[in-house]
Amino acid sequence: GQKALVALALIFAIQRCDPAPFYLFDELDQALDSTYRAAVAALIQRQANSDENPTQFVCSTFRPELVAVANRCYGISHQNKVSNIHVLSKKDALHFIANLMNEEEAVGEVTSLATTKASRPESGASRSSRKRKAAVKSDEALEEEVAA
């Protein structure tokens, strides 16, 4: 996170001395904690709304802090090897990100649970029972995906 913060500080310093009309950032906030993400979002908002040198920022993110200060939000979907762009309300974009973060937390919990259980020996019967349950859950998740 510190390297990303230093790089952003350099970019914003250059921007103030020799401004460009727009900047394109791909997940610039990915390595930052929430406090720094909020500070970067506030700085982007201030630079974008500057009276002297207003600048356009195009940012991709999966975090709520940048979405909260955005003027426009877009979602990109990918189906059958085709990408589509959708205009999203700020509320919909924040809802999408909240769902994504909840999924990440659930995966992290399952991973830590699996790591804990992997350190303990278990019988072959309980292992095969768990595999069957996982397969059933996977089939149900696939059916829900297809239905959606």
C-alpha cells in the first residue's frame, strides 16, 4: 500500500504542475486500506471539481470509496465472449460492490476454515461425505446461475 500511495502522490503532484485533461486509473485503490482510499477519493473529487484546472478521472474499482464520489458509474458484463457496458446508479454500483465484498469475505472464511481443518487429520468417510455435499452445493449454485 505504501508504494501505491507514493506513486499516487507523485502523479497528483505532476498533475498540479502540468495538468492533463484526463487520467485513467485501473484499480488505483486496490492496495490501499479504507482510510487511504477515502483520502484518495476526496483528492480526486477535489481535482475533478477544481475551478483552475478541472480534470476528468476515469477509474475502475471494486471499492466503495471511489464510487461514493463518482459523478457516473458504469458496470461491465461479459457473456458469450461479448462485453456490455451498463449505466448504473450510484446506489446500484454501491450495492454491487457490497455484494462482491460479502462474497470475498465468505470465500476468506471458507479458506481459513479449510486451512484449519487441513491441519487436523480426518477419517476418509467424513472427507467423502463433505465432497458429496460440496458437489451438491456446486450443482445448486450452477442451476441458480443458469436460471438467472
